[in-house]
Amino acid sequence: MRSLTLATSLRNVGFECTLLSSEIPTPLRRRAYSLGVHSVIRGERQSDPAIGSRVARLKPSLLVRDGYEFTEASSASLEALDVPMLVIDDNREAPLGQPKFLLNQNLHASSDDYLDLDATCMMLGPRWCLIREDIVARRGLARRTADSPVLISTGGADPIGLRPLLADYVRREGYEVCVAAGLMTETSESRSFEELLASSRLGILAAGSTLWEAACLGLPTVAVISAPNQVQLAEKAEEHGICIAVDGRSRGQLESVGGVVHGLLTNEERMIEMSRTGQALLDGRGGQRVADLIVETAGFS
């Protein structure tokens, strides 16, 4: 999703973009098509050194790499193409090589984590956060009332089955719940996901990219951790005051969600502060900044 968001910004400055992935769910292919981005399924995994040859056949002028499974060999095969490359990173889960650009949009991003990348142009922190245009268009237009539901979304998938549990815990506190499947799953929900984010009273969301979208729209959030790579992201977001972090892998913490929600919804002052803080941190112009810096630095015209 964040790569598609960046593709939209790059198209705005004149690039033609192709999304190349080993698997692309149908809703994501449809979204790519609607954004004017060509999508291609490749046979090679991120870890396969042959991925360099596959990418070379597209003759790219710029390469954006986003994924956790790249190896030293597959990373080297892409660097051998001698094409300006942007690596999107979170926690250095995979070898980075020596890219022209590096983007880490998380609150915990620090230049100290990349001291070995002497010649790399760094884009670190929420100023560079990739927020979808659909979300930015609703910024400042949110209409929330005491009757608005609590939104529950665990992203494109729900690998450990959190959705029904979260919904049950919140309903026990007497609050209306809206459970969204997310952008990468077919759903019968008639309202768009961005509309749900803009109109809900509170969000219980996966501790991933959706957390930044919610903050951009000023939606107070309970961030649910479901994987190790989300821990630092959620904890830093909580430190900055845009969410309350709950570890969904802990039964005890998961069962506390209803009480956390009730505590927030009965504390109007804290809800307002979370909303203001989120909108101040995430202004929605990160993708534009990334695209403009790439054009300026790499000499594209």
C-alpha cells in the first residue's frame, strides 16, 4: 500500500510506475489500475538473486525497494543495475546495500541507525510519511459525534484472529462497533475505508501504516500490536501521544481493550489532544516531499 502511495506521488512529477510483486491480491490490483499504476506479478521471491535480471527487463530509471525478505545476494543483484534506488525501511529487517535514497517514515527513525550509509540521502520520520491521497482529501472534514461507532481494522489480513475478539470486548462496554476488512480484502462494507476512518469516533487499528492515516485525520486510536516489527512503532506513537498501544499477542492486554476504549471515550480532553497531536505530526504531504526530493537530487526532469 505505501509503495502504491509513493507511486501516485511519483506519477504527479512525471514518472510512469510499475508495481512488481510476487503476489498482488485482486483488490490491490484494482487499486493500482485506478491509480494509473501497472501491476506485474513476478516469479522470483525477494530473496532470489535472479530478481535483478527480472527488474532489468523493465529498464527502470528509478527503483523503489520495499520488503523484509531481501538477502545480501538479491540486494546486490539490484544494486548491480546501477539505477538510482530508494529503499523503504522500518527496522533494518533486510540488508540495505548502499541506496541513493532511504525512507523510514516511522517516529523511531534515527540517523544513528544508518551511520554506515555515508552517501545515502536520508528521509527519516513522519515528515516523509506516505499518506494516500484519498486520506489527505478528507483531512479537516471529519464529522464525529457521540453516536459514531468504534472502528476496528487489523489491516489487509487478520493472521491471529483479532477482529472478532476486539469487537466482542468493545461491545461488552456498550459501544457500537464497525469492523472493516481493510484495503486488501474483499468486503461487503458499502463505505470506503477512508470514509470509515474519517467518520468513526475511535479507531482500534493494527500498528502499521493505517496508524499514520488515522493520525492524519485526527482519529484517536488504540494501536494493536500483532507482530514483532510493530512493537517499536506502536510504543513510539504512544510516547508521542497519538495512540494507546496494546499488545494483541498478550491475552491479558487484549482483554483490557474494552476498558481502554471506555477510558478514552469518557475522557474528552485526552481525545481532543490525541486528535490535535496526530494532525500536527502527519500533515499528509510526505509523498510529495519524497517525490520532489528524488527529482531534485537525482537530476530527473
